[in-house]
Amino acid sequence: MKKELTYFAKALESPERTFLIILGKAKVADEIQLINNMLDKVNDMIIGDRMDFTFLKVLNNKKIETSLFDEEGAKVIKDLIAKEKNGVKIT
């Protein structure tokens, strides 16, 4: 465990470029702080799992039928996208 934590600390403090992070969870609201923190560190961010339905509906007005939509998280998605820093690409 200590070895893993040391590795991740190094990767976050001085990552080799290109640095990609893949996030997936059910609710955007649960990941807002992590997304904000990682925007300063990564080149690319991929949003997956069930969070992507909320992003698709908010950003592209996609019909998501009965898929999970996170009302609370939807309120901050446009702000997160506006905060893309250092050329970070969020997909």
C-alpha cells in the first residue's frame, strides 16, 4: 500500500506528459472536487460510466431516456467545462 501511495503522489506532483485521467462514477456531484483539482494537472480527462449521461444531456442536449441524470451535478457542468485549463480536453 505504501508503495502504491508513493507512486500516485509522484504521478500527481510531477507527471510525465501526456497525462490522462479517466473518471467514472454515477453522480457528477460526487466528483466535482476531484475534477476541479485534476484540471490543473492533466492534459486529457475522459468522463465515463454513468456520469457521462449527465454531461451529454447538459452539453449536447442528448436524450438519455431512463439513464441516470444527476440534477445537482448538472448545475456545475458548464462551469467545469469553462474551467478547462492549460488546454485540457474533457471528453
